[in-house]
Amino acid sequence: MPEALDFIVNRTDLRQTAFVAGRDSADSTLQPGQVLLRVDRFAFTANNITYGAVGDLIGYWSFFPTRDGWGRIPVWGFADVVRSRHDALPAGERIYGYFPISTYLIVQADHVSAAGFVDAAPHRAALPPIYNQYARVAADPAYERSREAHQALFRPLFTTSFLLDDFLADQAFFGARAVVLSSASSKTALGLAFLLSDGRREQCTRVGLTSAANAAFVAGTGYYDRVATYDDVGALASEPASVFVDFAGNAGVVRAVHQALGERLTYSCAVGVTHWEQMAMGAEVPGPSPVLFFAPDHAVRRSGDWGAAGLQARVAEALRRFLDSAAHWLRIVDSRGQAAVESVYRAALDGKLDPSEGHVLSL
């Protein structure tokens, strides 16, 4: 069995990290109903930096406890059942879900079905339920073995994209005729721009805001009608009534966009903080106050409307279309080991990940 390791981060200084002996290990004693998972591979993107940046505000640090003052940043990926004390979950099963950057994780399996199970560990009971659900890939309609890396990378991000698209359409785009997306090269923004561009949302044009370094890439995806750099936010003054979807979380960018759009800004939606060191949360800006979009809340609503399986089927169908379209710009990068995890983490922290690459890691 591999050595048990946890990658931990100082909760008040995300640049301070360490690898420590794993909280769970191959030798851990399991209680009835518990299952030991070996975390196999997981994706890492700017979204995972958001988990750390707002970990105390939204509770992301609470999913996978560690030593005081430190946290384990959550990731999405795949794991295998190593040992089990639940009769319905045998060793050898492959699982998709929400994990720490660790070698092992013990879960308290409950509500087990052919499709999956819930981690009913007491410390997770009050947390958003969508993060506590694990899929058994053998019966998962969204799973494709040939696209496992793509699904680790995009499935959670694209689910947010899908829910954002659905939310905006449900609100008739707040009367807007354009959607402005900051951090336009981020994978969640690309997913939303794709959905807005696929012919069902023709009433809205897509405007991507990005750095000068990423402008050519963003334009090359074909998902945006127009691309502007952060140095040219004033160009938004010529846009029609617009919704602003903010994935960057940069207070200066938010203020500049609000000023440029003025009275034509009909709604401002805060989603991520790829610019985590310039977080905009609580900053005063002209016009409508930014409203946090928390995808799990909208997922609960749509699960009530369509059923959980209905929501998953809609997301899976849209994700397949998006992955087909992404083939011309996406390159998967598989890496293994502590050095690789540390390198990708720091590149994401510094905003230096190549937007054309998708990083899938293993410890």
C-alpha cells in the first residue's frame, strides 16, 4: 500500500503548504458502515483556489478536517474502494466524487444504491448535500472511461456552468441582451460561454474579459462574440443592457465593469475568485450589488423540479457536447507525485496555469 499523505494549506496564508502523514491510512480501523477509499486521480483548476480563498465563508474547510489553523483543499476526481465494512460496497469499486488532496479517505456510507451513496460522517451533516454525494461509476450515466480525465476536470465546473445558464435563462437574463464574463479563460466561464453560444441563447451576445496574455486563446475557442482585456474595460461602455458574471472576484475589475456599464448593468453575479488576492467580496461598487451564485442551492431547486436523476441526465448530455467542442483547444496533462501537486497548486495560486491545459493529478 502507498504511504498515507495529506496535502495541507495554512488557512490564513494559502502560500504556506505541507505534506503530512495522512489522517486516514491503509491501516485505519473501520467502523460499521465505513469505507476506505484510495484517492486515485483528481483535477486541479483555479476553482480549487476559490475553495481555499472562501473556505471559512462557505465552509469548504469543514469537509476534510486536519490540524488547527490548516485545511485540506477539496478536489473532484476518482477513487477506488480498498476496504469496506458496508455489505453493498465491495472492495474494487471505482467512485467519483469530492475528495481531499490525500492518499486515502474514510467515508461513512449511507443511502447506498446502485447509483452511489452519501457520506454521512457527522461533521459533514450540515454541509451542502451535493458535495456529500458519491457516484459508483459502474452505474453512472455520465461516466465514460475514455474521458475519465476530462470528467474529473470538467464535471463539477461544467455543472456550475449549466446551473448558471439555467438560472440566467429562467430569469430571462434580467432583461439584458449581453452577458459579460470575467476570467473568460477559466473553465467554468468557458462552459457557460459554450452553453450561451450553442444556439439556444441567441438573444444574448457573449463578451469575454481576460488578461492580454490569454486574449488570443479566449477568442480562439469560438465561444465569445467579443473579447476585451482588463486594460480595456472601458470598451464595455458601448455594450447594450448587460448581465455581469464575475469569475475573477477582483475588486478593481468589478468596480470598473460596473462603472463602464452604468445604468445598462441589469444584474451582477459573483461566482468565483480566480483573482483571490484582490477579492471583491464586500467591496462597494456603483449600480446593482453583486449577488453570490451558490450552485448547490440552484441544484437543490432543479433536483426538486426534475428529480436528481433528471438533473444529472441534463448535465451529462450538455457536458458531452461541450467536451466534443473542447477537443480543438484542450490538452490533458497527467502528473503524479508530491512535486507535481505542489507545482500545479502554486501555478494555479499565481494565475499561471495555461488555459489550454487541464491538469489531472495523483499522489
